[in-house]
Amino acid sequence: MTNEAPTLGTIQVLRKVLGYSSRADALLLAGGTIASAVQGLLLPIMTILYGSLAGDFAGLTSGQLSRDTFLAHLGSKSLYFVYLACAEAVASYGIWMGFTVAGESITAKIRWRTLAAILEQGVAGSSKHGPGAMTTQIGAHCDTMQEGISSKLGRVLAAVAGVIAAFGIAFSRDWKLSLMMSSGLVAFGLVGAAGGRAIKRSTERSMATAGEASRIAHEAVSGISCVMASSAQGRMTDKYLQVLRSGLRNAAASRAAGDAMMAGIGCIATLLFALAFWQGSRLFVSGEVDIGDVLTVLLAILLGTASLGIVAPSAQALTSAIAAAEQIFSIIHAPLPITSRPDGGEKPVELQGCFAFRDVHFSYPSRPDVPILNGLDLTIEAGKTTALVGASGCEKSTIFSLLQRFYDPQYGTIELDGHRLDELSVEWLRSNMAVVSQEPILFNTSIHQNIAFGLHKTGCRYTPERERLLVVAAATKACAHDFIVAQPGGYDTVVGDRGALLSGGQRQRVAIARALISDPKILLLDEATSALDTVSENLIQAALSAARRDRTVVMIAHRLSTAQSADCIVVLGEQGVVEKGTYQELVARRGAFFNLVESQGVAADLPYRQNFGVSTVSLVSGTGTRMDEKSDAACLESCATSAPHRVAEEFRPWQVFKFAARVYLQSRHLFIFGIFCAVVCGCTSTMQSFVVAQAISAFGDRPLGLKSLQNIDHWSALLIAVAVVQLTASMMRGFSLAVCTERFILQVRDKTFGHMMQQTMSYFDSHPATSLTTMLSSLPGELNGAGASLIGTFTIGLVGLVSAICLAIAVSWKLGLVFTAVVPLLLASGYLYGAFASSREQQGRKLYADAVGYATEVIDGMSTVASLQLEDSVLAEFCETLAAARRSSAALANRACLVFAVSQAAQYLCFAACFYYGGTLIASGQATMLQFFICFTAVVTSTPSAGACFGFLPDVHKAAAALRGIMDLLAQEPPIDSATDAAGLAASKVSSLIALDNVVFSYPGKGSDGAPTLRGINLAAHKGQLVALVGPSGSGKSSILSLILRFYDPQAGSVLVDGLDIRKLRVSSLRRHMAYITQDTVLFSGTIRENLLFSAADPSRVSPLQLEAAIEAAALKDTIASLPDGLNTAVGHRGMSLSGGQRQRIAIARALISNPAVLLLDEATSALDNVSEQIVQKAIGSAALHRTTIAVAQRLSTVKNADCIYVVDRGSVVESGTHRELLASGGLYATMWDLQTSLE
């Protein structure tokens, strides 16, 4: 089934957007539309006054009006300008309040609906698009849409109303002249349609690139440990930059198309003036019209079409908004991959729990040509425990996805108690299930809330006290209570992004508690105890055994010992079910399962390396003895010497300007050329005013004969020349500054992402991946206010204003000074509007960023959200977050509207002052009619352009705030600098010893009242030795590996490589000699080949033989050969198109390709089946022959032949020695061994 929505037209998109308006929104939009129509009428109405006053001027000059009569007319008609100013204030207030408030409300609903649609599409839709692209829809695309449908839509409607009113007034005065000028409307329509299509096409392509860039950024930030360990920060930055560059052309084309469209409209308008003067002069000579009619028609068309030029950026924003909305609706209206019956599906009263797969064929939507299941027939009996075993890649996890109905099979049926699964209510089905996966996902909230999420599917609501009791009971069953209460915040401790602040075992125990709290009828366990220590596993296995009673349990088991108690074991292979039966039955058959048991028997005793003589590492405290423990007080005293947290610097405006100028230096020639063209455009507007005034004045010549007609023709020809210059300059300005703007945004994004990649791990611990990704994706919209295109718009307004003032003073210094005197009023009101609007937007933007970050986290954990039935809860929380953002922005809305209204009304006050004072000067003989027309025409053309610039002040403030945040990030010098090899010694080789000397460590931000993570750790690993770290979950084993990789620096003590403190070594050089394989496999979107070459210093230098050797060593050869595209097979988002074991083997092969001197293994084989585990352990053992290997292990049997085993408990090494020595000592290791042996 396709997941593509049909393409919508512009009108359809706009109708769909406005269709999300409530009754209150509709009233606001109606009020805003009426206000827009009123505002659009004002300038054309002013032309009636202007034409009437022009007739009075002509009457005064010809002697038909007395001076007193003229002054009386002047006073009354100037007062009308004040009335127009009041009407403008009311209309502007109505536009701002109506469209901005309604636009924000509509966008909030569409954000909510977009997230709802993404949740409805479920795992299938999320795996196809990826969280980065979907987050872009909710974040950047909705921001673009909101900007277009808010006040900018009101400006466009006002401009359209102005054009219609202008031509209406013109036709009422003289239909012949107006009809001739109406030909321009056709030209306007053609240019606008062509420009709109070009803008939309380029914007859609640019948005697609933006989604790809967001995906790369999200993967890099969420997989930062893998990126750091591979020293691939630079490579990810280059990949990010490459995608941005690929979208530069389309983004610049979108801006340039908008500028070219408005340049064409401006050119056509100027040509219409020339036509009007040429034809109007002849109608005037023939006596068909008088001068007032000609001037009214001319100025009506002049101001009506001039409004189109002023509104150009708003029209472009509206076009971009429609393109963004179409992208959003492609998600909202995409066909659902999982469909339900119209009535929601059946909800059987009784549930037994018997599943039946009947000839099931299935392929993932992302790889429809690759069959995953071919005619699977399988029955899972009700009330019993069924274990699924088999080689990695035999699609055990796929069966789990089908059971939860994340996907539907392409052929065949799945039944539950005789009911087809696709006939059942999806909500009812999942509410009776609980899932624990081998890679559990926790949300960035408290431990209590993460466990309580399991209660949502029950439909019951509990008091806070009762809910806490249920949470504690579930945590106790999952052996999580003790470590939870040991946290600084207890059950209220926030777990971080994806639970990053907890260890793997702690996350798994929280996930188990979350599953058990709902007391489900069906329990799905996907290696549910793979990350647990022996003690916890023993207790949880007992708890799970008790939980299996009277319920259907389906478990995936790589460790066959965990399947011994199952009622039925199903052995899966490439062709489906190979055999099934009880443990004893299958062993007696001596078939496929017996071979797995035999291989596990080998694997259970197989160390990471073989054929080594056991050589015990000598420690200061002695081998096989208990280590001295350092007190918490002493450790915390050592931690107190760590560097204080850096406080963000407040950058001044000139510093922000200087930063932006440095970025623009790289495009300085193009930028200077564009600004020069903008200056020309500003000057041509004043030149146009001068020529128009001269032509108007020529109508006053007496007698009006052939010489006057030639004079008017002369000025008309000059207007044509001005139009050509204006068109050329505008198009060159648009193109050059569009390219500069996109280069500026690209360079700032590149600098931001690149510097982000060089931050230490503590930075990412305190900044969730979702918020960082949201920040990066929103930069293009936020930086528009600092773009060269907007700078060009300001330049045109400023040059036009200054040149108009200079022209007015040069022509008549008295009129010029009056005009100059009212300009500060306009500037001050505009600045105040910008300040108020900016303050409002900054508050709202922070909360909207939080909302988008929350949505990203939800999308990233889609499978968990779906299995826990959290959709309604998530949407309610998202709705509340959006409502909070709206409430925050509404606080300053009223004041900002008032100031904005004053700023827009100020221009009419300027007109009134100039008209009245200019008329008195003419009446007293101190100015001529020509001088007045030159000054006033300059006022008419320059003041609206300058006033329109203030409408963009919020964009400027928004850009300045974004640049301050970026500058603060760039000013942060990471204490562990991996950006350059300029500092530190090169680790040319790591040959002899890795040691931790009395290391004390606490994670940054943990707080001084908590116990350190590591307390006085001492350990050593020589070349060629296997050193194992074992102990309870959360004891600090993985933290030791993080310190060796220098993800963090200890607060006290040293980490030594070959006797040298690693703080003296180059970070990239150090990590290049190490390979890090974690229990949480990180793969990146792309092909298998790209993921295998990820850790190579130079992928182009990896030979096919090296690649093939790594593939064989990781038991990947057969898997890759079975895929139609082989190494070019796409792995999907986070590698979800592959099984867990396949992902883990790719990670192992990726590590071996770099030929590291040190192997750091954090439960590296936890997700592998027995056969693959045996092969991979042999490969690692062979690879470790001349390498130092440090392995974190929960399964003690895999490291019993290690040269030295360190037992870590609560941050301290409590025992060390060989396997035999530790068993003989009878300590914690011996206890763990006895427990694990009993499980085996």
C-alpha cells in the first residue's frame, strides 16, 4: 500500500488550512479580512483627496479660487488625512489581532493534527520517513506556515483590496484611461502565476532537503557516543554540509523567484504610469477629462500597484507557507498503513490468548522487494509460554511486530482466539499486551512517570498516592526499587533523553516494571533480561516466572537456558518453523534445537579470546583481594575541584552584527553587488517620484498644446527608462542577495552543527537530542531576519527615504524640513512595535521549541508509544504544551497590536502635515505646484516602503536572538577538544598498558549531594590481555569505558595509556586506536556498506579484502548474500530494517575494519544467537591476540578465561583476579557465578 498523499492545489491547500479554524478563529479571520479590505481602500481613497486638492491647486494657480477659499478647502481636506490615519490604526489593529491570533491558533491545531496523523500511521509510517523528517513537519514547516497565514496574509489581502479599490476609483473617474491601464492586470496575473509556481516548486524541493538534513542531524546527535568513539564528528559535519549545499540552489531559487516576480510587477506598474501619462495627456487636451480626474486615475493606479511591491516579502512568505502546508498535509492525509474497520474493530469479551499464523507472507514497507516471512504457519497456545529461538535474522522480532499489529502481512492471516487480527480493535489488542524489548526506550521524564505509563492502557485512573504504590510495587518486582531510591531524586529522578542517564540494566529493569504494572493478559519478552547482572536476572526471572501464570507469554531467547521453562519452544529458520516442542522433546530429537544447545554449550564456555596463557595482572592491592574503598566524603571533596559550569554570555548588538558580518565576508563581493543594486532600486523609486511629479506638473501648463504634449511624452519616455533600470537592478539584487542569504544560513548552520559535534558528552547529557535537532531545523526560519534579502529590503527603504528627504529639501527646503520632522515619529513607532512583537515571539518560540522537542521524542519512540497505548496521553500533553505557548504569546499581543497600529497610521499624519503646510506655502507664493508635487510624490512612495520595513523588525529580533544563542555555543570551548589535532601528543600506537589510577568521577550536573559514580578506581590492562569488568547494573562499568575513550575527564586521578595521561594526547588520535562496541547498537540511515566504513579513518582506502575479512569475522557474509542489494541494502532509520543481531554484527564488523589496538566491548554479543555468538567470539578472540581488550560482561561464562576480572560494585573495585582466584575467595563474584550457573 502506498503511503503518499495526492498533490493538492494552492486553493485546496489554503482551504484545508483555514478549515482548521474554530468559530472564534473564523470570527477573528473575518474581522481581519474586513480590516484588510479597509486598509487596502485607504490609499486609493486618499487619491480622491489628492485629485481634489490638485484641482484646488490648479484653481488657485489659474485664479479660479481665491486664497481664502483655497485655504478653507485645504484645512478641511487635510483633516480627512487625520481621519484616514485613525482608520488605518483601527484596520492595522484588526489585521494584526485577527490574522496573528487566528493564525497561531490554526497552526497549533495543525501541529496537533500532524502529530496525531504520525501516531495514527504508527511504526510503519515512522520507519519509512524517520523522526528527523517528521519533526521538520511539526517544527520548521509549521513555523513557515504560521508566518505566512498570520499578519502577512492580512498584508497580502490588503494589497489585493488596494489594487481592486484603486482600479474601481480609477474607472469611476475615467473608464477609457482606466481600461487602457487595466491591461496591466493581465500582466500582473501572468507574472504572479509564473512566479508563484516557481516559488512553490523550489520551496518544495528545498523543504525535502531540509528534512534530509534534519534526519542526519538527529541521527548524529542521538548516536553521539558512536560518532565520538569513531572520531567521525568531522565526517558527519561534512555529510550535513553536503546535504545543505545540495539544497542551496533550490532555496536561493525560491527567494530569487519571489524577488523576480515582484521586480516584474514593479516594472509593469511603472510602464503603466508612462502609458497613463501618454494617453491621459491626449484625453486632457481633447477635453474629455480634467486634471483632477487624470491625477486621481494616475495616483490610484500608482498607489495600488505600489502596494504590491511593498507587500512582496509577505506574498513570498504566503507562497512558502502554502508549499509548507502541502508538505504537512501529505503526512496528515497519507493513507494509513494499518487500517481498522469503520466501527473500530471487534472487542471480544473474553481473551484466551491463542495466536495462529496461517501462511503469512510479509515484507517491510521500506524494502517491499525483500521477503521476510514466506508462508509462516505457527500456533501460539493460550495461557502458555512459547519461546522463539533461532539464528539472528530469522525474524523473531518481526513476529513480535506483527503480533502487536505494527504491520499487516501482505498475504495470509493472523488470528487471535479465532478472530482475524485485522478484524480486532487495535486499541483493545494492544491494551491486553505488554512488551519488554532488548533495547528499551524510556522518555525524558521521571522514573515514576516512565513506569506509570504502563497504566495508561488499563483505562483506569488512580489517585497520586495509589499510583505511587502501584509504581513502587512494580519496581520492586523488577528489582529496580533499590537503585531508584539511591538516585538523588528517587522516583522523581529524570532519566534523560532515551533514558541516557541510567545504565543499560537500569533501563531494562524500569521497562520490565512498566510492563508488569498493567498485569497484561499477553506478555511479549524480547531478550528482556539481556542487559541485567546475574543477581538481578535471577530475581527477575523468578518474578517473570510468577508473572507467566494464567497468561500467554511469547519470548525471544538467544540464551537457551532462559527458554528451558517454556511450555513450547519454536525453532525458526529461513523457511519458517523448523521444529517445535518442549525443551526435553527437542533435545531428544537431536535436530536443529539440539545443535543450538550444543553450540551454546561451546559458546557458554568460550571466552572472548582463546589460546592465551592466563597471566594475572598485578595490582597495588594484590590479586584476588578486596580493594580498599574510598569514602564518599573524600570523593566528593576531590570532585569539588572540577571546573564550574559556564554561564552563558550576553552578547551586545554590535557583537551580533560583527559576527554576521564575518560570515558574510565569504560572499562579500556578491553581497556588495546586491546592496549596490538595492541602492539603485531605492534611488530609482525617488527618481520615479521626480519624473511623475514633473509629468503631473506639465498638466498645469497653460495653454496645453503640442509643446506640453511633447514635454509629457518626454517624461513618459524617462519613466520607461526608469522601469528598465528598476527591473534590471531588482532582478540582480534579488538573485545576488538570495544566494548570499542562503549561503549565510548554510554557513551558520554548518558552524553550529560542526561546533555542536565537537562538544563533550556532558553537553549532550544536558541537551536532549530532540531539542538540539529542533534548534537546527528551525534556524533557516529564524535567520531570515539577518538574511541579505531582508537587508536589501531595508536598504531600499532607507535609501528611498533618505533620497526622498534630500530631493524634497533640494526642491523646497521648507517642505523638506516638514517632511523630515515627521519621520522620527514613524521610526519611533515602528521601533516600539518591533520591540513588543519581538518580546512576544521570543517567549512563544521557547515554548514551541519545547513542544516540537517533545513531539520528536515521541516519534523517536513510536513503537513504545504504540505498545503502551500512549497516543491519547501524548496528544493531550502536546496540546497543553501548545496551549501554554499560545497563552504566553497572547500576554503581549494587545500592546504589540496597539503600537503596530500607531506605526502604520503615522504615514497618514505625514501626508496631512505635508499637504497642509505645502498648500499654505503655495497660497503664500513660497512654493510652486511643481515643488509641491515633487515633495509629496516622494512622501507617497518612500514613506510606505520605509514603514513596511518595521513590519520585519520582529524577524530581525528573532534572528538576533538566534545568533546570540549560536554565538554562545561557538564561544563554549569544550574541555575535551576533539576538533583539532593542534594540541596534544599523537598516539602513534597504543602498545603496552591502559590503566586507571585512583580515579574519582561523577557525571557533570549530578549534584554535590550524590555519591560519585566511580570512587578511587584502580585497574590495569596490558597488551594482548583480556580484562573483564563485571558487577551489578549501574555499578559504573560502562563509565570506565567512557573515561578510557575520554568522553569525560575524571575529577581526580588519571587514565593512563602507555604510562601517559590521556589528557596529554590528541583525542582523535587516541580514539583512532580504539574500537567501541556497545549493547545499544547505533546504525545510521544509509547502506550496509556506508555503516561498515563509518569507523574507518579514510573509507576510500579500505580495500575490498579488508571489508570482506571484517564481514566474515562478524558472521555477516551469509546475511548480506541473502539480500538482493547486498552491501547496498538500506538499513533504515536506526537500522530498524534489520534484526537486533544483524545490527550488532554490523557494529562488530565496523569496529574490526579500523584494525584497532584496543577493543572496548560493552556487552558486545548480548543480542546474538548462539551460533553467531560463537563465531563472533572466536573472531573477537582472534582479533584480540595482539590487542588490549576490556570487556563489560553480565554473562560471566563469556569472560571466565580473562587474564583479570574486576568486580565493580557501587563505583568501586571490590575484587579482582582470575576466575579461579575469585571463586576461591568466596566473595561477590563467587555469589554471582553460583546464581548464574543455577540459571544456566
